[in-house]
Amino acid sequence: LEFTVYTTAKSTDITAIEKVVYSMYPILDSIMLTLLIVLVWLYKRGRLEDYWLSISVSMLFWTVGDLLYAFTTASGEYSIGSLPDILYLCSYTTLAMGFAMIIRSRQRFSSITPEPERMLDDTRPITLEAKKTYIVWGSDGERAYEIMMEALDTGLEGLIIARKHPNTIREQYELKKTAILWLSTTASQNVINPANFGILTDTIIRFIERGSNTIVLLDGFESLVTYNDFRKALLVIDHLKDVIIYRKSRLILVLDRITLTDKEAALVEKGTTELT
């Protein structure tokens, strides 16, 4: 950094503006390297999706390429097709891979088709009203799943997003058609990272929009808070409440009261109906 800036400043072959531009290369690259370290740290803590790793590698290639370009240019050794150019090409490639992973992850969940577990039974009234968000308090969420199964028995199209593995839920409640997604940091199919609010909300909204008579069970609010913070998690829930009203759907939230303060519990409860 010092060599590049010093050499550029002493050069008499370029204008003052060009000197400033060349000197900014290593400075801005140092900032980018700092951001890269932060991204890797967040990724290792499970707060970022896998595509951020590809984007981070792209940033690494770009930063090293930029530093080498500035160094070789200042020393008069740069030539087209040298190592900096190769690193730039690697940066473009890994960045494209990252964006492809983003598109693929969103398409994977947007393709979920609402399907009733059982045929609509006109003789069994739907006890959960549309346009409402319901809360079930409990540490294991067992009562919430019982209510969900009762709703599915009436012919509603269900989506379950939970901390439990989908296979465990399917086996326990003998579900065949209901869509189930795992709220986890594990890299696998049918998994939503709790740190990725964008994919979470997008998945739920698309499911509701495609269905005609839907219900969503979200078991894992504590995970959303753990990998983000309460304020952001609350904003997601409030947004979903609005979607539920607009799309005439139903949402069941599973919450453990001991994980929230009285104020936080009151904020989450606002505009909801408690089920016991």
C-alpha cells in the first residue's frame, strides 16, 4: 500500500487526477478486504446463506487482483493477460455463480404448490378463521401441531416451517402432501436459513398467493431472533400478519414465553388470537 501510493505520487507521467485515482485503489481494496473478513465471519456463524461464500470468494479475487494491478502498474510491470487479469476473470466467474445460487434458492421454494392433505370436508367446519394470525404458547409446540392437523383435516392447504426435521414431522403426523420446510443452517434440500428473512417471507407469500384456502405454521421464532435480533424478527411477523389479512389466509405462530420479555411478548401478541 505504501509503495503503491508513494510511487504513484512521485510519478511525472500522469495527471493529478490520475494520481488520486491510482492511489485510491489500495485504500478502497483495504476497505473491501475488511468487509470480506466480516462476511466470512458472519458465514461461519451461520448468519448467511451459502451463496454469500461464493460472493466473498469473488470479492477476494477482485481485491487481490486490484492490489496486484496497482502494484504492477506503479512499478511498470503490468501487461495485458497477466495475473491481475486472471484474478479479475475468476472474480467475475465466482460472482456469477453466487447470483446463480441466489436465483436457484428462490426458485426452489417458489415452486412449492399448495395441496390439501385431505379432500375438503363440507361436514367439518373450519374452526380457524381466515385473515387471522394465531399464537400458541409452549416450549414444544405440541398443541400447535395438533391444531394444525385439525385444520388440515378440514381440507386446508398447509405449509409447515419448523425447527424439527421434515421427516420427523411427516412420520409423527402421517403427512403425505403438506409442504414442510426445515428452519436450519444445514446445507440441504427444503431448508431455509433462519438468517435469511428474504427467502422466508418470499416462500410464505408465494405459497399463500398460489393457494385458495391456506394455513401456515411457523415454529421457530426463537431461531429468527437468535440469528438476527428481536426487532427484525418482529418486522417479519408484522409483515406476514398483513399478508395473511390481504390474502385471506391463516398463520399459526409457536412461541415459548420464557424466551421473551413481557414487552416483547406483548409486541408479538399484538393483532393476534391466542389458542389454548
